[in-house]
Amino acid sequence: MPKVVRVSFRPATRPYLFEVGELEVGRGDRVVAPSTHGLELGMVMTDPQEIPEREVPSDLKRIVRKATEGDLRRAEENRAREADALIAAAEKVAEHELPMKLIKAECTLDGRKMVIHFAAEGRVDFRALVRDLARALHCRVELHQVGVRDEAKLRGGVGPCGRELCCATFLTNFNPVGIKMAKEQDLSLNPQKISGACGRLMCCLAYEYDLYREQKRGLPKPGTRITTPEGEGKLIEINVIRGCATVALEEGRKVEITLEELARAHAECKGCRRGDGGSGKKSDS
């Protein structure tokens, strides 16, 4: 059975399966492996494990070697080449008067290919630009148009929470995020407060959505009349994190009850409304 590991070429990107062969590699090792762009420097994300022949992908590739000091040095030199490539690309984009915003350049380890990511509102005919850049950079050039979320992922940055963007540090996929998630968590629907660096709804809205939905299951909505040990009032807030709810009594005072007490009061209230035996008819008494 072949021995395989998963290798990631960039932070927060999907790792790919590679055969180890005779190499002694482990989690955290830097390796040189083939990607769709050419030879690249990657990091081993899992420990080696054997898989059955029937589970081996038809396109499984093998790690070329463990990264050497020369590979690491060349990767650093390529960072300088990428910065120069962006400057050259910006000049050429201005010459061709193309409506595109350059984001990031990435050079393969062997220096034979430069991938330049850009954003644009529509399709852009960049064939002439690619030819000019190939002559200026003395390598193959590929232009890759990305959306706003991928743009934020490539640029990186800090979110309103004060931490680095999730998409740039650990998220490998963009899952759907809807406004319903913000409503379920009683968050302000102000776009400035729930939008990320990309201008779309923040990915982190999905992190606690299932918890809020589960904790609120069977509970009444704010505005519902509730009977508490201290009197009847109107439910004004449910705080899932603290596990309590706030009720405004008729006399103007506010009291807090636990979510368990709220669920019990709500169930009793529904039982009263259903009437005798839950038959849906009002009791004659």
C-alpha cells in the first residue's frame, strides 16, 4: 500500500494528497512537490499513512524531495521577484488601460512561471498584457481573476475582532453565509458591523449559528407575554451566551430568568391556551 501525506502550498488553502515514496517526512516538514503551476514549496500537514490501492487517486503525484537550504533560499529570492513582477504588471496594465486591480504575484520555486491574481468587475481581455509581461519578466505568465472573498484571502488583514482574517489563516473553503445567521444571533443588521474586509457577510457568523439555533429551539420570540415567579410581563431579550432571558414586568421592572425557566413558562402558557387536555377547546370552568 502506498504511503501518503497531505501537502499545503499556501496558508489556509486545501491540502493535496501526495505519495511519500522512500522519503522520511512528517507533519510540519517543508517539501518540494509538483502543483498545477509547477514545482512549489509546500508544508506537510499530516503524518504519513498507508491507504488501500483502491483508494489511491488516479492522479496521485509523488513528493520530489524534502526542502533543502537552497530551496528555502530560492523561495525567499522569489518573494523579491514577485514584488518586482507586481510593479511591472502595474505599469503594463496602465499602458493597456485595462480595468483591473492587481492583488498578488506568486512565483513557482523553479522561477519558470509567475501567477498574477487580479480583481475586475467583468471579463478582461488580457492576452496582449500576458505577452508583454512574459517578455518583461522572462518567464511564463498566468493571470488569474478572483472574486472579492478570494481577494481578501490573498491580501490578508485584521478583522473587527482584532485578529487576522479567518480566510487568510485557517479557512480553506468559503461556506454560504446568510443574513438569517445574524438575525438568529440577535446581531445588529447594520452592514458595517456584520460585513468583513471583502464587503460580504463575515464568515464567522456561521461559527455559532448552530448553537444559537439549538439553544433557542422551543423558546418564545421577544415580544411574547410570559408569566414569571414575580409576575406577568413581556419577553424583551434572550441571551444565549449567559443562558438567561430578560422580561419586562407590567409594573415597569425588569427581571432575569434562566432559559430553562423561560421554556417551562412558555410550555405552561401554551398548555393554558390549549385548554383542557390539550384538546384545543377552552375549559368550561
